[in-house]
Amino acid sequence: MSDLRILSTAPLRGEGLERLRQLGELVIDPWIDHEPLRLYNSEQLAERAHSEGATVVICEADSCKGPLFELPLVAIGSTRGDPTNVDLDGATAAGIPVLRAPGRNADGVAELAVALALAATRGIVAADRDVREGQVYRDGSIPYQRFRGWQLAGRTVGIVGYGAVGRAAAWRFEGLGMRVISADPFAPDATHDLDDLLAEADLVSVHAAVTPDTVGLISAERIARMRPGSVYVNTARAALHDLDALTDALASGQLAAVALDHFDGEHLPVDHPLIGMANVVLTPHIGGATFDTEANHSMLMATGLEALLAGGVPTNIANPEVLHHD
């Protein structure tokens, strides 16, 4: 047991949790277990860390900046792929290593992408509703009439963003018998440029990160390039597409179906036109909501801290320059 005292406001589980316990005294108070949800601002997190005598702070959604960096911290862990809740420049200036959790939810998000693709193309949500409402023969029709659709096997899926999540989605779609193509300017093995991919794919699955260059990436002009009757799935971020253009494309029949797991401000107004469209599947940002995601980020925090304590450079450090290694 070292002298570390670790405060985690992120949920932890699995082998990584046990390895963190072996590194020092561990205080776990996950933000997500509070009702209503508790999110610390930077002052509140610093006060909590100080009161616990923490030398390591692990967090997922709390704000890490300013006063937190005045504490004698060995490290800060952000259980996110991109530590957007941490003022990375401030931590670096204070000489505090910041650990992150790349790929922690890749499998979970990829699984949801496949689930949404199936739900959108096979009418699963509407079919479930018909059974629950006793309307198997709704309007005098049989289910086979209402829910016929094209199978995914034999179709082409275009993966937009070929990082950890995009690659995890690719092999899953391939396992369904789909032909996989990909677009990503930062992936040398991506097969297409974006415009060509959109023109060729029967189903487009978006997994890109939001950057100044990707905001509005799937624009009205690009949606118009998509194959008539194609399907659009986004389990990444709403900022990547033009929602009005998607809505118009659905209404006109240009797109056969859309499935979305994220909305601007985490909210879609109940009077939005998409709400009333039968060829739309909507989920409230649950792609990474798996217990495995928590186990994965716990392990990444543990292995990163172990490497730091051993004098090494963790593979998941966001600011390696603070270590001053040659």
C-alpha cells in the first residue's frame, strides 16, 4: 500500500477497481449514483479533494480546473476518451499528469449502432408497439405487410470516422454480411473520401469526433449526395449533422430511415417533426451506458497510475510533456 489517497467521483468496477485499491486508499463517490445528479464545479471538487486529503482525483463529468491544481496532486484521471472536463493546459502548467480513457466505450457504442441500424430497417420499435397495444392487425393489415424491409446482409455500410468506435462497428457490420467502406482523413487504411462514401453506402454510420473541422460534417449538400432510400445512423454527436436537412430528407423520401443517439443539448423537443415520423428511432445518448465501459475506464486509470508510480510514461497520458522524459 502506497501513501496515495484516491478520490473517485467516477464509477469504478472490475479488475481495475481492485488494482486501484492496491495502489492506495480509495474513496469512491460516483456522481451518477446521486439523485438528483451531482456535478461538482471546480471549486466544489477542489474542496472535496482537499477535505479527503486526496493525492489523486479521478472524475468523469466534474469540472477539473483552477483551484484543483493548487492541491499537491500526483495525477488527475478523466474517465473519458477525450478529457474535455479537464483544463489540460492548466494541469500541465501545474505539473500534474492527466490520464484519460481512450476507447473505453467503443464496443458499447458500436453495439448500439448495430442495434439502431436493425431497429430502423426492420420496424422493431413500431412492431413492439403494435403487440403491446393489441394491434397486430392494425388497420386490417398483417405485420408482414407493414414491416417488410431490406435485410442488411449484402448491403454496403459506410463508416464515417474510423477510430476505435468506427473500427468496432465495422467488424460487427461485416459479421452481418455487409460490405464495409470507411472515410477518415486521419486513418491511412480508410477506403473512401467522404463524398464518395456517401454516394455509395446503403447505410451510413457516423463515429467521428467533434472538432472545428467536423461540426456540420453531414451537411444538407452531403445528405443530398446520399443514395436515395439510404439509412443514416449517428451514435456520435448531434453537432456532426444538419438536423433540419436530415428531417427534410426523411420527409421527402430521400432517406428511408434515421436513427440518432444524441441531440443538441441532450434534448429533442417533443414537438420536433422527427417525433412523429415512423421511420425514425431515437435514443437518449446511451451508446456508452454499459457496465463494461466503467470496467474499461477503471482498468485504464489503474494501469496509467501504475506506470506513473513506476516512473514510466503511461500510454493513456494526455500531457506527457509534464514528465520531462528524454
